[in-house]
Amino acid sequence: MISVEEALEILQSNLPERKVECVPFQESLGRVIAENLKATSDIPPFYRSSMDGYAVLTADVENPPVELRIAGESRAGGGIPGILKSGEAIATMTGAPVPEGADAVQVIEQCEIIDGGRKVRILMPVKPHENIAPRGSEAKAGNVVLAAGHRVGPAEIAVMATFGYGEVKVYGKPAVAIFATGDELVEFDQMPEPDQIRNSNAYCLASQLRLMGLEADYLGIVRDDREELRRKMLAGLERDVLIITGGVSMGEYDFVRDVFQDLELEILFSKVAIKPGKPTVFARRGNKLVFGLPGNPISALITFECFVRPVLGRLCGAANPELPRMKGELLADMRQSPGRTAFLPAWVTWQDDGWKVDPLRWKSSADIIGFTGANATFIFPKNRDLLSRGEIVEIMLLPDFFVRQK
Ligand code: AMP
Ligand code: MG
């Protein structure tokens, strides 16, 4: 049995080449840029006023009040204004070019219009360059403004629009397939017989993928039958990544591992010291990756977040795709038998002066109903058997942590 850290290293060193594609810039939200995007012009493109006021020469207004002749105006989109001479002021709006000759803009609040609008009285001095954003002060033409590897959010979309990038190169999305295994499974729209249950894992995993911006081909339920598994696995291997749930434990009818061997997949690990999720299997065939996740619903959910997410995230170009971690105070004593790193469900909130970790009263790794009360997991180190109330523990946030409410 390998540790969680060793499993992550194995995953890391078995990543296939990432794909790159070109998409319209508006569709690049959430993707990772695969090229360096450079400024196609200086921004601002001219000396830009950052306030409404009067462009002046600072030397003219050193000893206020000072009266200056209004020599014109500069408004955003109203053309490039004329040159300002000593003794003059030019009304200048936010976002408008500052006239040549002026070296500052005095804000409108420090100006009084007099003489029927012919003059302005400046009430306070102003420092050189005040309220002016110089040409190229935000970006110089040719500078890299978004480096390859940068994830696209709303601000990045704005930058692409600013520089006229209609299309951008981003890392591609891996094609993912999912199927569920188990003789006891029926679909959500079927009535289970007394010995059956509905397949929930496939839908849970598909929605976990969706939170990563990925879609999966769902290949259905496969019986605990070697031949059927073999056929479905071959279909799944046409995608880049195949995720299977169930059938990886040591039971009489857990055939997934056997079929991996039948199909000559290279099994890279098949048991991890994690709780829940010990029987997780990871295999590859060429550049195709296959995950065999345990069938217990919470085991499947947690092992997806711990092992599948980092792989898919890196294939999508992310440098650090793991779920974010932080620390918080445990609100109850917790015990476990040592030997495996446990990821236990909890409700984590900010209270008073820090994050508080309220462990869920759940029944087992099968209890997906109980798990709906969690917004995070906390980590129970594998060499410990007791975590005491008040102890600071490590938290792994669930992907929708910031939008979940109670
Ligand atoms: P297995 O990993 O196949 O031994 O399954 C472990 C437990 O998870 C059993 O109680 C299964 O009935 C249950 N299980 C397996 N697959 C699913 C699924 N797709 N949806 C819900 N429960 C499942
Ligand atoms: Mg099974």
C-alpha cells in the first residue's frame, strides 16, 4: 500500500502531453492560456486624465488662488486637444487625453468657473503628474500581459478585449468517459428490485467534472461480468481518461483489476493508504489513463477530488489543480485507527477569529446523504489515533466551498 503523497507523485509522472486549441476569447473563461499574449498597443494610448478637472501647468498654480484662461476642453472620445500654454487651463474629463503642455490635472472640486465661463480660478496647488496616467503606464506595446499558464477569469477576458484578441490559444480539455459497475445497480429512472440500488456515483462524478469545466461521456452501467467489462473498457479507452466506479475491492465479483490485466493495462497503483478509498486503482495504456474508484459513494467522491482532479486539472494546463487547503480549529474529539490518511467530512465556517471545523456525524463511506452536510474535509494524519477538540487541523475545501450555504 502506498501513501497519498506517493500516489500523487505517480500520477504526476504519468501525465500525457497536453493538447492545445484555439477558441474565441469570450469562450476562454476558466481555461488556461497556452501562449504568451502581448500588448498590441500602449495602454493608456495617450496621457490620460484620471479625474474630471482642469489640465494646468503646475508652475502656474504654485501660489493659489490663480485665475487661468479656459482655452478649450478635452473629453473622452472628443479628439486630441490643442497645446496648453502658460496662463491657460483646459477642461479635461476622466478618460480624456491631457493636452500637450499641461503637466497635471486639478480636480473640479478645487476649481471655480468665473468671468462667465471664460476663466477658472484654481484654489489649490497640484503636483506634477497628479491625476495623469502616462501613455504606456499600464502596458507597453510588445510587453507580455498574460503569460502562458495563466488561468482566464473576467479580468483576463477584459485584457484580451483591450488588445483585440478575437481568438486565443488555450490548453485543451481531455475527453473523459465514465461508467459504473455492479449487478445491483439500476438507473435513476428505474424502480429498484428489493436487492437493487440506483446508480448515484456516475452522476456525482459527472457533476464533479462539470465543476472543473469538463463534460464526460457516460457509458452506462456494466454488470459484474468480465466480458462485458472488457468490452466497455475498450470503448472507454477511446477517450483520454476513463473513470470507473465499483468492482475494485477484493470481493468475489470485483473484476475491474482482472480486466485491466486482461487488456494489458499497466497498473501503476492499486491500493492507497487513504480513508475512504483504499482500493483506488490507477492504470495506463499508452497515453490513456484509467481510474478505478471504489463503489462506495463517498469513497468515489473523495478519491476523485484527491487523485482524478489533479490529473485532469494538469491536462487542462493548471499548475496547481489540487483543491485549496487551509487550517482551522477542530470542534470535537475525533478518533480513528492509524495507518491511513483520512479525509473526513466537516462543515467549516469562519467564526470570531478563525476557521472552525465541525466534523460531520456520518455513518460510513456509504453515507452520501450525510455527506450533503459537508462543505470541506479535514485531514486526519495517518500516524495519529486521536485529534482533540481545539486542535488546529488541515482542511481540504470541497470545490463548491465558496458557494455552499447552510
Ligand atoms: P464495490 O466497490 O463495487 O464493492 O461497491 C461498494 C459499495 O458501493 C456497495 O455497497 C455498492 O452497492 C455501492 N455502489 C457501487 N457502485 C455504486 C454506484 N454507482 N452508485 C451507488 N452505489 C454504488
Ligand atoms: Mg460492486
